[in-house]
Amino acid sequence: MTLKEKDFIEIEFTGKVKDGEVFDSNVKEDLEKSGLKPEAKPFVFSLGQGMFLKSLEDFLIGKNIGEAFEIELEPEKAFGKRNPSLVQTIPMRIFKERKANPFPGVMFNFDGRHGKVLTVSGGRVMVDFNHILAGKTVQYKGKVLRRVTDVNEKVKALNEFFLRKDFKFEVREKKLVLEVEKPLVKLVELFRDKFKEILGLELKIKETEEKPDKKSQ
């Protein structure tokens, strides 16, 4: 059977800039060669749900389990073309207020917007808010390892992608019960519809007490 939208699959993959460096991978050998630090972890996601690059998700729909793939994507199909208006000048005082020291090449998070410092001149700092791969042609190669059918694996994949946290959970009947620490409840509630749409499960939140910070103990 070929892959279709909303299927959960596990893949191994490596993404690289055309004629350039590897920027993402979950293949141990490629990570080691490129000097990237992330671990070579299994990557499970749901096709067509925005959990990976859209063009690559669309490309994988219709492929078969065990099939190797390779694709080259122009900037508009990958991380977008460079937008000159996203190169902006920010007063040095903004950095000083945050007790930050800007210098060319360093990355900063400005209220959810990631920017790379290009130049520092007197009281002005030029920052590029384009995606770091904007304007670049990229290549992906990999293999579809398997279709994931276990609901627990699916929930773990969604927790990791949407919430960046491995919550305890239980699936019973048509309900997904997540154990969520009180400060995170409102965040988790934002994804209620997504869990329903992708898994067909009604999300129920079981509020728990916030765990103590080990550093303070």
C-alpha cells in the first residue's frame, strides 16, 4: 500500500545545501561527518500535517514502505527566497537591556523571531531575520522505514513536535488523557483540535502539580 495523507511514518533522512553542508539529519554517519551535535534519533511524523517540510511531505505521499527517496528543492519550495526587508537595524540599547552582547554571526531570539547578527557599528546592529536557509537550493535523501500504526507512538510523536515534552498519557476508548503540569495547561489546550484532527481522539487534560526544579533541591 502506498503512503497517504495523515499516515504516520518513520524515516531516516539527510538534508544538505546543494553542493554544500549538511544542515539536518538523523543518520549517525552523516551527523558525525558534518560535525552536527543532535543525536541520531528515530523521526516519526504524520504526512501532510506540517510536521516536516511541506514539499517533502507532498513528495512522500504515494511512496512505498522501504522505498529510498531523493529530491532537490529550489528556494521557493524549501525555505523561501531571501526577503531584503527582513534585514533590519536594531539599536544597541535593545541588546543592552537584555544583557546581550551582539557580534557578527551570533543568533538571537527576538520574541519568537530568530535573527542572525550581520554587522555591529556603533549604536546600531544589523540583523537578518530571514530563515538561515532562505534563498538556498536544498537536497534531501533518505528512506521510508515503516508505517507507524501504534497509537502510543503517534501520541509521542505529536507531543514531541507540538509540545516539545514527553508527557505521561493514557489512551482509552476515544479519549487521550495527558498528564500536564499546571503552568503548561493553557499551552496544551491550544493543540486540542490538532490532536482530534490527526488522531481522532478527544483530548482530556489531567492537571498535575508542577515538578520541583532539581537545581533548587
